[in-house]
Amino acid sequence: MSKRVRVPIRVRGSDGRSEQEVTEQRQVANESEPAVVEQEPVAATEREPVTRSSREVREDSSQARREEIEELKEDREVWRDRALRLQAEIENFRKRQRRLAEDRIEADRARLLRNFLMIADDLERALRAEGDEQGALREGVRVTQRSLKQLLKQEGVEPIAAEGETFDPAWHEAVGTVPHQRVEAEQGTVVDVTQLGYRVDGRLLRPARVIVAK
């Protein structure tokens, strides 16, 4: 019997390569490709920009300026109020000083005029004295009295009407009383004046000292 011998047969492809070579090349190609590992999708995280936009910078700068302006306005109002209060205090001080000066002047004037009144009283008593009616001395006293009354009038001094008037405590000072039947006068009427009263510019300078019927 003849013995069968297996002879390896190489099958070549159309490009002249054997099937084994083609298979080996495919294995090498598959091994060389990187393995792709499927991973779970990662959610993208939002990140703030590292640098701020010029618009935001301008807005912040404008806001800061507005706040600074508001603070300056408040400070200005505070100082304005202080200045107004100080000005009012200065004006009130000036008015007080003016009133004090005017009051002092009026007090000095009243004191001086009261001294004149003492002279007028002396002249009045001299004219009432009896004797030497046609003498030169009496006439001189009368002239002096007229001059003095004229001076007092120029200073705003005028006598207070009293005799025959109703007693007024604002202008009169009662130094005595008399029964109204004796003097035939109504009660409360001034029947005699012991000392003339005067007022200056509508204010009491000296009350008239009077006798009142009761």
C-alpha cells in the first residue's frame, strides 16, 4: 500500500499573502489599538471667570462713588445745621446785648430825670410860698420852672394827671385818704396831689403821690 503524506498547502489571498499571515496581521492590529473603556458621563461644572469684565469693574466703581457722594452730602447737611444753629445763637446773643445796653441806657436816663424832678419839686414849693409876690426872686423861679418843664418835655417826660381823676394804682400812689362827704367827691377820686407824678415815653417814671376820697 502506498503511504499517504500530508503536504501543507498554503492558500494565498488575492494580494499574494497567505491566510495565516492575514490572520496574524489582524491580531497584531487589534492588539495595537488602545482599549476604549466606557465611563459614566461627568456633569460639567460651571466655573466663574478668573478675570472680571470691565463693565462690572465700572459698575462697582460707580457704586462706590455714589456711596461716597451720599456720605459727603450727609456730612454737609450736618455741618450746615451746626452753622445755622451757631448763627442763630450769635444773633440771639447780639439781641440780648442790645437789650441790656438799651435797658442800661433807659435806667441811667430815668435816674437823671428823677434828679431833675427833685429840682422841679423845689421850684414848685418855692412858687407856693407866701410873701414877696412881686419880687424879682419869685419871677426868676417861675422862669426857671418853665425852662425845666420844657427840657423834660423834650426828653419825653410828661406830668401824670391826678387831681380830680379816679385813683389808678398804675400811675398814682395813695399817701392818705379823706371822707368823701367832707370833700364832696365820689369815693375813689383823687382830691389832692402832694407830689407830681411823671411818665416818660408812656412808661412810669414816678407815680403821683395823692390823697384819695373814701
